[in-house]
Amino acid sequence: MPTQQNTAQKDAAAIRREKALLLREQGYSFRAIGKALGVSDKTAYYDVQKELGKLDVAKLKIAERIVDLELER
């Protein structure tokens, strides 16, 4: 049975992943995302990847912009 603390941690992680995706869309590096969110750059990378993996139609445009950004680098 999930505890309130466990649920709160999951909620906080979900919010962090969404913020990471938005920062990546704005052109932030994984290192800068990690620093902004208080996690490692590796965690920032995995957070963005997890959000990209569960895209819905509304987030598809963000993903396309991120891909364009990646191709420009």
C-alpha cells in the first residue's frame, strides 16, 4: 500500500520531469537542467527521455523542437 510520503515523492518526480522537458525545449543542456532542478545531469537526461517516451499529441510539437535543436548541435 503506497504511503502519503511515497505518493508525494512520485508527484514531485513527475513535476520535475515535466520541468526538465520544458527546459530542454528551451535549449538547456542536461547539465544546466540538472543544476536548475537540483539533480545530476544523468537524472536530467533520464527525466527528459521518460517524458518523451510518454508523449501525447500536445507534447509532440515540443519533441519535434527538441529534435530540431539536437540536429543543430
